[in-house]
Amino acid sequence: MQVIILRSADEIGQYAADIILSGVTDGSISVLGVATGSSPLPVYRALESRWVPELAGLTAFALDEYVGLAPDHPESYHSVIDREVTRPLRLDPARVHVPDGSATDPEQACVDYERAIEEAGGVDLQILGIGSTGHIGFNEPTSSLSSRTRIKTLTPETRRDNARFFPSLDEVPLHCVTQGLGTIMDARRVLLVAQGAGKARAVAQAVEGPLSSMCPGSVLQLHPDATILLDEDAASELTLTDYYRFVFENRPAWQRP
Ligand code: GLP
């Protein structure tokens, strides 16, 4: 796990864009895993401002979707991904996949989503945020560390966190469909971004805490190629910050994006 502490959300966006653009132009990234939430927005903005034609050839898979919101609801992840990713990065909408939260057979839809990822050759790089509960995707605490795409129930804390996107808390769905932790772990590389003090505890538990389903993000400790991009506030509860800075300052040339 490579932990990189940067000065601002903008620097995080630019650094993530360096990694993604280098993979997209050298051909090592053709399938991108995309995340919703506020955290990855600086990454998408940086990619938009440094757009290269190769971005338009990407296939993308989103992590999750609410159950019970129509795809054209402005806060469905179908809509959010279309607004924040597909259009600004000029992706082909036919190659942008979001789990189906309105399926009449939800279990089959989950199986189909897993198959679609597999048929695309798997995710080359997965962008992740982290929730205040330590969730990645919508894998809430006690999610199986080897779970696949499935329906989950949101925690009250996550519903409160996400209420800012809805007219009232009551309108935040109770259920979601999310790639499992096992699905996310199959991505060849993962890039987690987090900003702000509200994420400090979840980040510290994910990076330095015990491997535990109580903090689903801690499963990334088992990933062979995980990069964690943090601002100072999100890094504020880590204990080894001096070491992470030392590692970054002395990183070998091959580790630079
Ligand atoms: C959301 C999403 C996650 C996201 C997380 C944090 O509910 N399902 O994919 O990483 O919660 O969101 P934010 O980046 O807005 O803090």
C-alpha cells in the first residue's frame, strides 16, 4: 500500500490524473472503475481539463447504485456518473456500466454485472472514495471481505451522510446494489482518494487498523497495488505520516506516474 499525502484536493486530482492518463496512453488502462461521491470529483475535473482522445475509448464500471431510484432521478448513480464522468470525459455511454437498482430480478442483475466486468477483461484501475463508516462502494461494516455484487442495506450513518444530496433524509434510499469487496479486490490497481477531517478515522482504520470487516476499507491492505491519496486532514489520524512522506520523497523512478 502506497500512502501519499498531498496539500489539497486539487493536488490529489492532478496526481490521480497523472496515474490514470499515463495508463490510458500506454494502453495499460482500458477498463476504469469509477466511483461516485464528492471525493473523486477533483480527479474527474483534472481528467476533463487534461483530456486526451484515448479517454473516449475507455470502458467504465461504476461501483454501486441506489435501489428504488429511477435511473433518471438526478441523484441516481446512473445520473451522477453520466453528469460527472461520461459527459465531461466524453466516454461512449454504451461502454459505461452502472449496476441496475431497478431490476425486477435483482439477484440476476448482480450476477450479470459481475459477468459484464469479467467479459470486459476485468477492471484495470478502480477509483475509490471511502465513507465515514469505512465503506468502499457501499460495502458497509461487516460486509464479507470476499463478497461479490449484491444488494445491501445502508447504515443510518451513510444515509445521514448522503442526505445532503436529497431534499430530506426520508428520501435517501434504504438499499443499494454494490460491487462486493471481492469484486473490488479483483481490480488490478486501486486508487483511493480521501479529503477532509471527516474521513480521518475511517482512513486510519483502513490503512493502519486491523484487517476487519468492521472497516471494509481495511481489505485494501491485502491488495497488491493500492495507492491512497490523502490531504493533510484526511491523513491526520495516521501514525506513520513521517514514514509515508519519507517513502514518497524517496520513491524510485519506476514508481512515479
Ligand atoms: C458514497 C459512495 C461511495 C463513496 C462514499 C464517500 O455513499 N457509495 O462510493 O466513496 O460514499 O462519499 P464522499 O466522497 O461524498 O464522501
